[in-house]
Amino acid sequence: MDTSQLSLRFPNGIPRKLKDQLSKFQQLIDTKGAVRCRILSNFGQDIEQSYSKGYDIYKGFVLELSKDYSLTQHDKFWLHPELMKTRNLYKSKTSEAKENISNKTFNIGACGSSVAYYTTHSFDELGGTTKEDFVIVDTSENDVAQSAIDHWINSGADMRQVYSDLHTLKFDGKTLKDHTEKYIEGITSNVGDLELVSSTAYNTFLRSKDTFLFYNHALKANTEERALVHISPLMGYAMVKGKGMEMESDLLSCSDYLDISKFTEQQRRRAYVSCRWNGKSIINTYCLRKPVENFKDWLGEEKIVSYRMETGYFSSCPIVDRLSPEIVLFLTPEATLIPEQKETFSYVKKNIIKLPATPELLQKLVTEHWQTVLSKKYISSGDNLALPRELLEKLLQK
């Protein structure tokens, strides 16, 4: 197992948590049929997908398997459910696209997806500036993808069958690729007049001479090619030179978030107004994700063009009820710092934070702050309780 790229991200040593996660891949490599695994710098647990699906799912690697390797339920941790996720870059021909993206809702994936408006800036030898406008759609047709994965796992398909099905198996008369293209067409039809510049699929299988490779949040670009790499939702994308080897499709960390308490007013508007998502939750683990620690070093001289996000519609990432109280608090801005244009729950603007009533939180709450949270009618003088007999009987029932 090659972890050199991950080691570059952590020059002082790979954290223990990631080492524990890597052990799953080492066990996989030690099994018959697994040839090699190259871990990339964006490796880690996909929190949104894991919490949504109810089992651990990982991203940021290229796994090579023999043609006879057969899928089982055990393989769900590496076979990412956003199969054939597609990143399309469009040239925007009119200002209509920006306005539509700023005001409309779009049918994108619930996790890690977006349709957004970007600008690039270039300079000529006289110091003049040229600005160009683009739209990037980055999403997957998850229902059909999940059907394909379920079919392969339940039938114990080997890699030859999986690769063949990926291009030929039809659901409702169309292949997964056809479904994905149709799905994205439905999104872009609500944007405006767009000209396709490039299209890249990731989370997909590629074929070698005698093996098959699964590119999980990874791209393959020859040295003469270019690749569109996602830095972060707030920062945007970069067009980079191909490295002639497997490379990251994004530079997003898995569970490191921006400190919203340190945002300026302009940054808050960018995070909560320029970025929109479905629903009224103020928390979005995708939009507020940090890029990996060394992303500037990774880009280095490879970066050709930067695509700066102007406005966009992003996945809502509906996993708030599964986040730890510490993360919920960290990602919830103080009420006075929420821009007026941001639609959210009324209780959030009253500095109320709703959390699952876990035993750990309840124990800490009652032990340390019971006089604050209990109704006054249940409190007597000093540290005494005044409980109705019926309630006490229920509390003391064995």
C-alpha cells in the first residue's frame, strides 16, 4: 500500500486516526485478488456519506483489483456510492446564469455536490485584466448508482462483470452514464445558455491490461492533459497540469472546518449568502470544509487557472443530528453574526441550538446545570427537588 502522498500532507507523521482507517485497506490488500492501493492526500472517511448510509465509507485512493475479484458486502467501505460522479465545466455566455444560480434551487446530490458560478482573471503584458465567467456542475445520479452497486454486491459480481455492466447495464432503458448525462442536463437547463468545455467522471472503474482500478475521488491525467481539481466550496477549483499518474479529484479534508467565529462580515456573506443550500439549517459540513493542510504546496507550479466561486447552490448535507455537540456548536454562528439575507430557523436567531438528547449530554447537563434547565416548579429551597409523586415513582421504577 502506497501512502507517500498522504505522508507529504502530514510531514510530521500520519495521525493515529488515519492510521487506524488505513488498516482496513491493508487488510484488503492482504486478501486474494487485491493488487495494490495508492492512498492520496485527500484520503479519509467520507463523513456525510458514512452518516447518511449508516456504515463507514472512505475516499481518496486508487484501488487495483484482479479480474477475478468478486464483490461482497465487505467491499462497501471502498466502493463509493457516488458512482460515476461527473464534473462538467461550462463557459457562461450570458449574465443570466449567475442570476439563475443565485435564485433557483437545483436537484443535486444531498452530499458533496454543487452547481455554481465561477470567474477567472488573466493579465496581459500591458497589465490589462480579462475576466471570464464559467459554471461548474459537480454531482452524481445517486439512485441509479446505488442500484448498480446493490446489483453487483448481491450477485457477487467479479471485476470483469462490473466493468462491463458499468458501460452496458441498463436501468429503465439507459446506462448509468446516460442517466448521469440526462440528470445533469436537467440541472443545466435551469441555468441558462452554457457551452460545455470539459467533462470528467470520477468514482469509477478503469481497465488496465489484466486488472481493474477503482478511482475513488481520484483522477488520471497524462502530462499533456489538464485536470479540474476542487480545492473547496468557498475557494473554488483549479485547472492543473496532468501528472501522468493518479491524482486527487479534490483537495478537501474530511473533518476539518473553518472557524466561523473568526469570519469577517464579507466572509460571512460569502459563506451564508453566496453559498445556498436546501432547507433552513445553518450548518453545512460541506461548504465550511477546509482544504487539506498542504494544498498550496500540492498545487505548486501545476496550477494553470483558478476558478473563484461567485455564487452557488450546494448540497445541504443533512447529517446535523449525527454530529457531535462540539462540532454543532463550532459550526453554529452566534446569532448576531448571521447575515439578514440568510434564511434559517427562528430559534437559531435566538441563539438556541437544538441537539439530540444523548445520554452523555443529558448526564452532563443534569449533573452540572440542573438548577438552570429544570422548571422552577421542580426546585425547592437550596439543592432540593420538589417532584410530583407520580414522576418520582417513574424515576425509581426498576
